[in-house]
Amino acid sequence: MGSGQQFNLRWNNHTNNILQVFMEHLNSELLVDVSLSCEGKFLKAHKMVLSACSPYFQELFKLHQLPHPVIIFNGIGFSELKLVVEFMYRGEIKVLESDLQTVLQTAEALQVKGLSTVRNKYDEAAAAAAISQHQQQQLQQQQQLFKVVSSNVDCSNTNSNTTTVSNNTNGNSAVAASANPSCTDVGSGLSHFAKTIKPVTDPFKTRTRLHKIVQACSCDIENLVFKYFLF
């Protein structure tokens, strides 16, 4: 070719045209060179398209270079196989939710690009949603338990009492109450703790702390404030 200025010639509808022609050739079985079989039915396709969309077919056609091979599949439904082949030609398909798992399983078995990893992402998203829902339920149960504890506190003695702050052997501050702590002190402490609840990361530790609150309320109300701030 001669030298000089170069021009870029581009067909904007090239990709769409190729996809359309591929589908027309598939539907009319024009220039097909491979047959896929399962459940006693046959589906004719093109080796070039299948090998471009699947490493499985690419390796298979390398090993068996026949003019028109017939590939028989066991354990695969014909409707799922047809949908997967359509995906390789079109790049998209519509699948009912009831058929989604079997279609993805077929795509994984045939190593179809764009579909073989979808099920893992789908399962991971479902698992994450289940974990989030479980944590939310645990949070609601904890808050409900605090409501029950607060409702069981004896509010008959409302005399104000003096509290002192001292340091224990570990250097942590503890709140000590006199013989008859006021209901206001107890209730405010429980309310403050209930408002600061976060989704549990250590369920055993949380249950232990809640158990101590219940014991304090049911067994020894006069030391409730002291026990509440120590655990």
C-alpha cells in the first residue's frame, strides 16, 4: 500500500450486526458445524462461537478436529442447554427464578464466560443478607431483654443517695451505691447501656453481661448499680 495520510474507517453497528447474523444462522441452522445432544434432542451450533465463549469447548475442539462432531451430554436438561447456548450467541438471556440454579449449574459445567461465576456471587449475597438479618434479630432480642429488666426494677424507694467513685485494682473506675439506690440511678444506667448496644460480634460475651443484669435485678437490688458498672 502507498504511503500518506491514513483514514480510520469504522462501522458503528458492526457488533450488533455480528450478533444478529449469528442468531439468524443459529435459528436457521446455516453453516453449522457441531451438534449438541441431551435428553434425545439435538441442537446445532457453530464451533467458532462456542469455542470463543467457553474454554471447555475450545479445548474439546482442539482435541477432536472433526468436520461435524456430535457432543452428547449427560445430566443436563435440553432447555437449560438451549438457554446457555443462546447466552453465548446473544450475551444475555431471560430466566425464570425457578430455573435460575439449574441454568447456572449448566453454565458452570460448560465453563461459559460471563455465567460460570454468577452463582457464587448470588450465593454470597444471599448469605450476607441472612447474616445481617440474624444480627438484626439478635439486636432486637437484646433490646427487648433490657426492657424486661427495666420493668422489673423496684421503684418503691425513690430516696436520693450519695454515690462515690473509686478505683479498683485494675485502675478502672467503678460506681458504688449506698444501701438503697434510687430507681432513677438504676433506670438511667440501664437506659444508657441499652442505647449504646451495637450488633453483636461476640454473642457469648453479650449473653454473659445480660445474665449478670438479670441476676442483679432478681437477687440483690441494693447492689444493682455497683454490679451494673463492674461487669
